[in-house]
Amino acid sequence: MEIIIYITIPYEILNNNFDSKQLILGWLPKKPNKITMLVDSKKDGDSVKTLIEKCKGKAPMLVIIQTTKDIIFGRYTTIEWNDKYINDEKAFVFSLRTKKKYKVKNPKYAICASENNWWGFGPCENTIVIYNNCLKNNSNYVGNGAYDIPQPYELNGGEKYFGVKSYEIFHIE
């Protein structure tokens, strides 16, 4: 008799959406033993400085972003963040709207952050850019930068700019 153990992810963003949770877990390079929430924007706020402090020394990490239009996308990286570009060949971004994972095409610019201003995934034509105090503005944006995304704004349903309803960041062990 085979026993299947499911790792639960305490996503408030996904509520009780079992299929989305399993889809995300299936995209990870290896099965996690433990998933710990590092940042919940509803509880911890949306300061980039706080985000970087809470994530310091933690990798791999999974980020899930919910827009004010309830579009959900995110990214996975195996390297911890700091305030410069980080090379990560295993990084990927994903869209739950399209149910697709997009691999990194330019690993040298997989992730980046500026301690007081923004955090993102990709180079100047960033794939995802989230600004400081993102819950209070609609200037965050998506593109296709360092990731193999067919259309520049595909992650956000065809629109470049978005407001953030909430985001959650998890440490994957």
C-alpha cells in the first residue's frame, strides 16, 4: 500500500485551491520537506527593506503575487536576494492564469533588488518589478526580460502595469 504525503502550503492567496498548490509544488526542482512563510504583505507590510531583511539568508524561495484584479503569478529562485543582480540557472516565473512555468533565459539577471526602492526578476526590461509600498500604487509592472515568456505582459493577462493586492514569500527546504 502506497502512502502519499502532501506538503501543505499555507497560502492565503490561493485559499484552499488544492490544484494550484499541487501545480506549483510540481514545478519545484525537488520535493520540499518543509515550507515556511517568510513574508506576508498583509501582516508584514510592503516595505522592500523589510522584505529583504526577512528573506536574508533564506533560499530557495517561492514568491506568490496577487494583483488587484486577482491575477496570480510568481517566481522561484534557489539563491538568496541582495541588492544586486543574482545569477540563478534554476530560477523560474509562473502564471496560475495560464498554468505555465517560464524558465530563465538569462540566468545572470534572474533576480535583483534595490533595498529602498524595488525588487524584481530580470534585467532592465524586467519580468516582474514590484515597487516599495506596492500595496498603495499601480506602477508595478511585468515584461519578459530574463525569462522565456512568449508575450511581454503574459504574466498579467496582457497588461503591463498592475496593483498588488497581496504577496507571500516562502522558504522551501
